[in-house]
Amino acid sequence: MKIAAILLIVASILASCDATPRQLTTEEREAQRYAEGEAAVAACQATRCKQLDLDGNLLADFTVLNAMSHVEVLMVSRTNFVDLTDIAEMGQLLELHISNTGVNDLTGLSAFSNLDVLHMEGLREKPSLAPLASPALTGLVELALTTEKEDSIAFIANMRSLKRLKFGWGEVGSIRPLDGHPSLEKLSSDSDILSWQRGLLRIPRLREFYVGTGMRNLDDGIRQSLDERGVLAIAPPLVVC
């Protein structure tokens, strides 16, 4: 009897080890994301952190972040963030990451005149890019965005400090606004911008170039010209989060 009992216990332990963990329901996953978001905010408040990473989590009220004047890098990509006015008092931010969110109006970006880095790829509502022409954003050093064919990117010509630029999946109407750009060093694109590849030769400080699709379609003569200038034509893409 003792042996049988022991075998039964062992069998139950083995069965529990092999058991597939129960999958969370949609409601449970959402609750978990809210809990993780609140925990991240509380931890940042306690330590007066400089970087608050909420990527992938959820918050019931983003306006609570306005009181966190110590935060210099705010990451809210893939969250339920939708309104830039909710964080309008965070003018101290040096980096703002809002990719893959429901933001539908970029006018609020004018509140962030200290930004060096702005990542805003894949905005679900496809807001007008016109607010990027705000004088508050001319000091950007790094920009990642998604464009549609009808979107003008003329504002980039006024971003005289911009060194790194990435186009996400979309369609770029023209890269002519990059002609003669005084500081652009790295251009990375998930969109096929090779229809305007001759324009690459008109970016004087370009050092790295990458296109996620169609790289093989880069004209041999243009590739050679880029090589002669020391441009790395198949550079690692700009990492965006």
C-alpha cells in the first residue's frame, strides 16, 4: 500500500509538471497590462527615474505623468495612449516614443521643444503630419515616422540637427526634401524609397543607408557612387521602440 501511495504521488507530481499552463483570458491579459503599467509608474515615482518605459502596458489616466518632472525619456508605444495634451506639462522630455498608438492629432507635439528623439511609427489613426513643422521640433536629432504618399515631409528640411531618420512601413511620396540636408547621416526605411534613389547622392553627410525592401534594386552606378563616398549602403536599420 505504501508503495502504491508513493507511486500515486509521484505520478501526480509528474502530471502537474507536464500540465500546460492555463491561457489567460482577454480580460485577464488586459488587467495584467493595467497592473504592470501602474506598477511601472509607481516604481518610477519612488526612484525618480529618468526613463519611464510603459511600452505594451496600459494606464487608466496618463495625466498623472505630468507631475513626474524627473522623467526625460517617455516610452508609451503599443499602449492605450491617444492624446498628447494628456502629457502637455512634460516639456522637459528629451525622448518621446508613441509608435503604434491611437494618437490622432500631433498638434500637441509643440509642447515638447526639448526633444532630441521622436519615434512615432505606425500611428493607427494616420494623423496629419503638418504639426511636425512646428518650430519646437526643429532641434530633433532622431525621427522615426510612417508616411503616406500624399504626406509632405518638407518639414524635415528645417530640422537642421537631424542625424538619424527612419521611415516605417508606408509610402513615401518623395525624398526631395532631404536634398542638401546639412546633418543627416543615417537613413533607414521599411518603405521602398528607391524610386527616388538618385536623391541619395544629394545628401552630403549621408554615411549609412538601409532599405528593408528592394535593396537589390539599388542602381549599380548609385551604389558605386555611395561606396566611393564611404556610405555603408546596407547598414543596420535604425532600431525603433
